[in-house]
Amino acid sequence: MDLSTQQLVEHKGLLILAWIALLFGAERLAPAVPRQGGWTRVLRNAVLGTLNSALSPLIVVPVSLWASSHALGWRPDWLAGWQGLIVDILVLDMLIYWWHRLNHEIPFLWRFHEVHHLDEFLDVTSAVRFHFGEVLLSAGARAVVIILLGIPFTSVIVFEVLVLLSAIYHHSNLKLPARLEAALSRVIVTPSIHWIHHHALRRDTDSNYATIFSWWDLVFRSRSRTQRTAEMRIGVENRHDEEALPLIALPFRERR
């Protein structure tokens, strides 16, 4: 691990916390829709997010570092430097689109991913609300990709930071000028796009899978035509949110 990558790893947490704090305040000053759920919901999401943040230095980062050190040695020289980093980010973002889509299409993966979708309101805390099982499964899937494609650890960390920054933004309840959000949505995923993905209607839940760049849903024909409205119910169709401990146990409970 070179010095710049090490510094990025060390300061990643502070960068993410600063971004969360900034948007947490901004979405309260300029909310897109009236707040729902109160502080109980925020605390529930914080519990799940804290558990996941603890897994990053203990498991996620070491697994990615191990995978990069065991990557297949086919990577051509022209993929070094900035051009390689850009290619890596584009490839990883396309692959995370498909991983996200599989989390909706494969019942076993949905058991874990459903914990994220059961949130009945969207704000920045929704971006860190994932089941630890999904985090571990994602780390394993990413390790396979790193090994097969020979992706350097630096690219992995930069991409992870971009994913977190993007997720925090597009889950936020921040109101932007309509023209600005429309312009941004041509390139990156915005709240108006991701809001539809959390619509408690399965047809819309199973759409708009992109994470950073919004064009993947257009390329792979998964963009919903539904328009965001303030009255739109957020969550999972025919289900309701639960408390933190039941959510942690949810993937392992028997389903009827």
C-alpha cells in the first residue's frame, strides 16, 4: 500500500462523517419532503451503520487488500496512473450495478438487502443502514472481482469513497433547484432517481439500481418512468419497518 492510499484509508472515515454531517444539516434546512419517523428512526439507522463501520477496518479493507495482492497478473501497462483509475471506477460502478440488481433478483441476497429497503423514509442515515451480512457478502463478491480483473487497491479505496459519498447524497432528503437536479441526473444518481428505487411498490423497487453514474439504468433498461412525488410511500410493499435487533435477525428468520 503506497503512502497516498494509506492516508486515504486513514482519513476515509473522517471524510464520510463530514459529508454526512453536512448533508444532515442541509436536508433539515432545505427538505424535499416533510420529515417522518423522528429520532427513533435515526437512532435505529445509526445502530446498523455503526455496526457496519466497525466491519470496514476489521474485515472489508483487509479482504480487499488481500484480494489486490493476489490479483491475476494480466493487467496491461496502459492501465497504470489516472487513466487506469478512471477505467477501474467505470468498471466497478457497472459491476456494482449488477451486484445491486442481483440483490433484488436472488431471494437469498434479498433477505439481507431488504433490511435497507424497510426504512420508511429517506435521508442521509438511510445510506448507512445495511445488514452486516450484506456488507460481508459484498466484500466477498468484490474480492472475486478484484482478483479476476487485477484491480489495484488504490482504485478499490477511491471507488469505495465515491460510492459512500454518492449513496449519502442520493439517499438525502435535500431539495435542489429542479434544473440543477435535472442536469446532475444526466450523469450521477440524484435523490429524485433513487427515491423511486425506494418506492414501496415492487415494480419501482426493482428499478433504478445505479450507484454513482445514472446511465447504467438506461443502458441496461432498468430505469423507472415513475416520477417522484412527496406522497409516495417509501419502504417494502406489504411490509413495515422493525426495530434494530429484529432487523439484524430478519435474514435468519423463517419466512411464511
